[in-house]
Amino acid sequence: MTADADRLDQADARDESRLVEPTVLRPHTFAYDSAARARRLDDPVQPDATPILERLQRMAIVARRVTDELSIPGEVLIDVDTDIWRSATAPGYLRLFIADHGNEGTIAIVLTRFVIDHGVAVPDLIDHAFVEARSLPDWQEAEATRAQPGFRTEGSSMQTGTYVGDDQTWYCAIRYAAYRRGNVAYLLHATGTAPAREGAAFRRSIAAAVSSVRFDD
């Protein structure tokens, strides 16, 4: 177990990004640091209201953000319309897409690899998939669905809704999927965000792209 943790630590030593990660990404701007927001809450966070990445940190022996796709045993796939979305980069993110051609929006993909004890129940992570978005200002949820563990995953979730920030309404689509290969696990997190004024058709295209994100090994 120690050797596995050491190898993971060494493989990702160059990645200095933290696990505390905003769920919601506004176009060109990273927003809503979950840990900082939790510190502003007047009431203590209840056990079932723990943000997913905080739960992951408690579960893992060691965890690191993956930013180099060559370091994983497979690839992360997403179905995006390249006529609408252009690829970009940002520290700590595996993949990032920004809308072009008159649309405004962002799709970001984050992958976290972590080592666990064999008795740890990785599907428990998905119990916390909806927590962070529901704490956003004026959150209005449109969808919150969860898929149980299957042949390829340890469970996944899909969530859509709107919230208010910077004096306007934002739409976001959020997907989490958990994977386990022995005592090494992965949490795949995709978020698509756009101003709500972008219209229903563009919002549906964001949700479709986010829901298509998967880890293929």
C-alpha cells in the first residue's frame, strides 16, 4: 500500500494544484471556491452535506489532480461539436473548451486519481455529488440523476440548474463519475457553464456534452 501511494505521489509531484476546486466554472473565470464558501456558512456542515472533494480527501490515502493524459491507463472522452467549441488550457484541468462563434460558455474536465484501502466504498462519493451546486446563490435545479455502479464505473451523477452571480443568471451542467481499478481510483468531474441568456438549445448542447464525458480504459 505504501509503495502504491509513493508511486502516485511521485508521478504527480509536478502538479501543485489543490483538490479544493470550484464546481461551477464561469466563462474564462474560475469561481466559487467550495472551501472558502463553506467557511462563510453560519451553520456547521452536516455529514450528508459534505462537498464531494472534501469527502474524497477523507477517503483517500493520497490524491492528486491529473493534468497529463499520458499518465493515465486510458483516455477521457467527450463528444463536443468542434464547430462551436475550441480547446484551451488552464492549470489543474485535464481538458478545457471555450465556446466560439457568438456563443459564450465553458466546459471543463477535471480528473483526480487517489489511492484507497481495499475496504473503502468508492460509490459513496456519489452521495455527495449534488451538494456543492445546491449551495450556490438562488440555485434552481432542473435535473439531478444518479446512476448506480455498473461494469465500468463505481457510479455517476448528472445535475443541471441555474444560479445567480455577478448580477446575472448562469446555467450549469455537472457530471461526476467514479472509477476503481484495484486500490487506485479516479473521480471524473465535468462542468459546463454559460449565461442563461444563451438560450435553451445551447444549454441543451452543453448538457449533452457534459453527460458524454467518460473514462475509457
